[in-house]
Amino acid sequence: MTDSFRKIDYRLRPAKHAERAMLIELVKRLRFCPTENYQYVGMGSVAFIDHRMMHRHTGIADMVSFEGTDDATIQERFRRNVPLSCVRMEFGMSTAILPTLDFTRQSVVWLDYDDTLQRSMVNDIETVGRTVADGSFVAATFATSFPTDAEKRPVELARLRNEFPEYVSEETKPGEMEGGGLASLGRRAFGDLLAKAVSDADAGIAPDQKRRVKQVCYFRYRDGALMCTLGWVIISDRTEAAFEQSNLPALPFYKTGEQAFDIRIPKVTPYEVREMERRLPDIAEHAELSWIPPSDRTAFAAIYRFLPTFGVFEPV
């Protein structure tokens, strides 16, 4: 999680951009309170793209970003790059920072890890879940690549078995963690333990105030590394109507179960984009587009509203 900004140019991740746009669209639909009344807690890295976009598109003006470094030079670079006066920078690991934050107000929390699934990540989501307010949105991102090296595979499986014994048994084979296996493990672990943290914290309160957890999105994508993002809305009987009014099922990426929404960026030319845009939203019905690969047409139709726009300036 530390110094990831040195390894990844966040400006060059089209699938990540699409994911941000989708999550913002989801947050904008929430009807629990005016969107600008939420606080946003996330890991902005040195570019603070998440914070910039969230503020610009939702109006949220109470923001926290945290970074796990104690290097004074790196901290100064982060402070210099804070893009908005409403962003408060905190330095420290998530395990130290999250318990100090106030989640008793409605919040949008995105724990955007770059590392592969670890128990400490699930512990973080439990920390948030114990106090996060009814009507909040909570998300977590992690890498899902499993080693291909024959010597590393059993080592990594043993680590997962040690950290997630309730989900990875002695009979589990390395092959089960490939493909979507690691993402599926994360979905179950995060979802189950977040729900348990919420339920345990609310054990002694009135039934209509008891919070519960509803999964609302499950993304898989690749910008180099394979990644997975999960998202949940926290509701109770008192806010069930507001949740229904949010109409999240109308979102094309709304996912409540084991099936993920795969963010696939179509490899198409600017001309092909224009031709498909002219025929939206039902481009599948236009046979004259058959020269564009069907898989690219399908991918474009699924996420065109959330795709980044790139411009190339060439010398003349």
C-alpha cells in the first residue's frame, strides 16, 4: 500500500477511471441525505484523482485521504499536491488511522488497496463497519493475481489459508485461486465479516435501528494487474425506503451476488467510437456495425457512459 504512487501512473488506467465514474454514479443516486452532506474517506495517493472526481461530481466537501508513510520528504510531497482545501491529509497505516476517524455520520468510504488480499484489509472493513452510519456506502479494492511460479503458489496458498482459515481449507488447491477464485474469496470474506461487525455492534439496540449490509457492486478489471472492487450500502428498517428510492438496480453494474461486472475497455479507434455513439443506446441492433468486433461493441455498450476521453496532440 505504501509508495504505490511511485509504481503506478494513475492517469493511464482507463478501467480504473471507468470504475471511479461508476462508483460516483452510484453515490449520486443515494437518497439517504443530500449527497454533499456525506464525508468521503479514501486513499487519494499523490494525484488525489478519487477526491477530485468525487468532489467535482457529488459536491462532497468533507474529505480525508490517508497514506501509509512516515518519510518526511514523501509527506511533504503529498501535502504540496493536496488539490482542495476540504481534503485533510492523514499519515499512517490504515490500521492506525481508521480507528481515529468519525464514521458516525453518513460516509462514503473507499479502501482502495493496491496489494493482494490480506486479513488486515478485512480487519479495516470491520473497523469501519462497527460505527459507520446508516445510509453509508463502503467499498474495498484489492489485487487478485495468483502466482504462476511453481514455487510461490503453495507459499501464497498457505498464507491465505493461515489468514482466512474459515474460507480456505486444507483441501483447497492453488488452481481454485486462479481466474476469479481470489476475487470470490475476497467477496465472501469482506461481505461476511463486515456484516458480522455491523450485527455485533448493534446487538443491544432497537430492532428498527439495527443496521444491515447490502452488496451493491462487484467489479473485476485489469489495468496491468488484475483487480477487484466490492461495494456495500449500510441500511436499516428506518432507511429501507430511502434505499429503494435510490433505485440502484437501474445501474448496469449493480451486482448483489457472486457474478461480477467485468470492466473491459474496448480496443477501438476514435472513428469506431463515433460510429457506435451515433447508434446508442442499442448498437447491438445495427447490423452495419458488424465490421467492429462483437466483443468490443458489447463492452462499449456496457460502459460507454463511464469511459475516459483521451486526446492526442501531435506537432504540425
